[in-house]
Amino acid sequence: TDQQPPFIMVDGSSYLYRAFHALPPLTSSKGQDTGAIYGVVNMLRKLLDSYQSDRVAVVFDAKGKTFRDDLYEAYKANRPSMPPELSSQIEPLLAIVRAMGLPLLQVPGVEADDVIGTLAKKATAAGWHTVISTGDKDLAQLVNPQVTLINTMNDTILDEARVPEKFGVRPDQIIDYLALVGDTSDNIPGVPKVGPKTAAKWLATYGTLDNLVAHADEIKGKVGESLRDSLDQLSLSKQLATIHCHVDLDVNLDDMSVAPADTEALRRLFEELEFRTWLRQLDGGDNDDAATDENEAPALETDYQTILTQAEFDVWLARLRDAALIAFDTETTSLNYMQAEVVGLSFAVEPGQAAYLPVAHDYPGAPEQLDRDEVFRQIGPLLADPAVAKLGHHLKYDRSVLANHGVELNGIAHDTMLESYIVDSTASRHDLDSLCQKYLGHTNIKFQDVAGKGAKQLTFNQVPLETAAP
């Protein structure tokens, strides 16, 4: 069996949330959100291409409560409800997974983790090697000589040797470890004041949670008091953290075989969701995963403004304060942030709703612009406010340039350069032009197209506003 490709299990729910939060929002021309669908399918395709296995299971959480909710009413109670722009993508995504011919499992009353654990146990008993693709640390408890975890977000592998390196405990101690440290995302209580290092130290000394509890009187200091105060809830924490590996499934391992893809269904779905690159690949065309057609992105109605008066600036200040998320960029005179002067600021508050605020274009005949210091005085508090979420690309540069002007930049919610690295650390390019081409099928205007090349290249303050602005 060692010569066979591994059994691939995909934690679909983990993929879904990661894709939604890591990738820029995409919508079709009809308003259907598609970014998470694109991200999950892209990760699936890369995973299947890497392992070339015909034994696959993609597992998602089913709707409704699970036995853990019955055990503990507050289980996951602190999680916000799924936003509609994500929930609207689930059914189309499941339809694509099915059309790809991949076995898809959702079991009511249990979580995806429990289904994965049950199948992993069956696969181990059958002598199969299993690779579980997930970003969920709880699944480390399933690792054994035949079960390995892979996190496709950062290409890290967790096997028997690497689990202790990451957590400080063996795979068979992970459940006890999780019971001690708790889990804020799942609202598992744990022991107050006990973090990963203390939990690992205790388990290294006492071996198991049961043995630690038996010697709880020996633990000194505040953490000892905290442990003794938490004894009643430790059993519950352990139950909540334990993946159930004996779920009744109406499928067996023989059902985990990849079927031929339903190309007509895929074509219909890709057309509906406007994934034009994948449509071309279905028809035997472009085999590159990256979008290469400017038409890949759905058509978007645009309203771009150049802000030249205080009245226009006042309107945009109000729009920026009301926006849930602001896309932000500086236009400057140099790539060296120590030398760069701010020439203008760009904002977007909705797809297609953006503005350019020039403050230092100084070529002959340049129109009158708002005073840069006065602009920073008015917009500075908003840029510095950590409660106002900002999105940008390589914002470390913008933050440094603004700091030279005495302006703080806080509230950075998304940096697409960093997120690109997280999604695909082995990619050769993480610049904005490459990412727009890859994910949106959009070709950006190059700097040299507006500023020229070589010795005659202009700095951005010399670029005419009609060229620089939208």
C-alpha cells in the first residue's frame, strides 16, 4: 500500500473560511459573491494536482446543531453568524465539488472534524496512508504514522515528528493539551491563566490530564489555584476537544473514489459564476491557472472622482467614515520611503466607487489642489483610527511614508501582498499587477505607461492629473 497515492481528505469548512478571509471579494456581474468559491476550488485543484490521488473525500460541516452544542450550550456561542456574502457561496461551491467528481460528505449532528476522524481511523485500519488538508489545529490529535496533516495556506506539514515541534506535546496528548489551554474560537473554557507553554510543561511532567488532575495539589502558585478551581469543567473541555472517530456513516472507504468530472455541469456553473479561465480550460484552451484574459473580471460600473475642492473632500470624508472597509493607497515621488513625498491619496469604499485626492502635482499648468498639510490634518484622525478598517497592498511602505509626514496609519485589516504570500508562499510574484492579473483577470496600467521610462521618466508629482487621476 505504500506505493499507492495517499487518501486525501479535505477539511472543506476550514478551506471555506480561510478563502473568504484571505482573498479579495469577487462578485459576478449579477451580484453573486464568488471570491470564496474561487479560492476553495483553486486550492482543491492545486492539492489534487500535487498528489494525483484517486481516493479523495471533501468534508463540510452540515447545517444545524451538533452533539457538542447539546453538551455545552455556550459551544461556539461567541462566533458571529456567517455573513450572507459567505453563506450565499456555499451551495454553488458544493455543486462544483460534486461536478468535479469528488466525494462530498456532510453529516448532520456532528462536525466535519468528526467525519474526518472516523474516515481516518477506517483508512488506518485498512493500511492506507492519509493526508488531511486543513488549517485546524484540533486535527493534530489524529496524526499517527499513517496520518499526516498539510496546511495548503503555508505549505506546512504536521506529522508525528513535527507535532511536538509545534505544540510541545505528542499527537496522543493533543486532546489533553486542548482541554487545558481551551479554544477561544470554539468557546472551550480551558484553565484560566494556562497557556501553551504551561500545558506542555505539565503534560511533559505528568503524561496525561488524568494524572495531572490526580496531582493537582502539587502545582504551586496562581496557575495551581486556577487548575484546582477548574477541575469540574476540565472533563467537559476534554469532551468538547475530542474528535469522535466512530461516527455512523452511510458510506465506506470504497465510496471515496474520484468519479469522472461532469463537464457539462462544470461548464454551466463556470458560466454562471463567470470563471472564464476555467471555462477555457474545459474547452481544451488555456491550461494556466492564472487568468490571462482582461475579460475574466465581471464588468463593473465605475464612479471615479478627482477631489480638488474642500466641498468634494468633505463628501468623501463622510463616505470614508461610514465605510465598512476602505481601500487605501498613497502616490509618492520615490520607492524609497525615507525619501518619498506624498503626491496624492487614493480611496475606494465600494467596488467601482473610488477617488483620487491630489495634493502635490506641481508641473506647469497644474490645477490648484488642496493643501497637503491641511488634508493630513483633516484625514489624519481617520487614518490613525484602529476601528476604521483599511485594505491595501504593501501598506508597510504607505505607513512609513505617512509617518514621515507625521500621520499614523492604523486599522490595517487586509494587506494583499502579505495575504498573497500566505495563500501561495511559493509564487514567484506578489506585486499588485501580478495579483490583479492572476485573481481578477485585470491588467493594471503600468507606472511607465504614465511616467515614461529611463532617464526621461517623470516622478509622479510631474505626471499630469488627467493622466494620473481616474
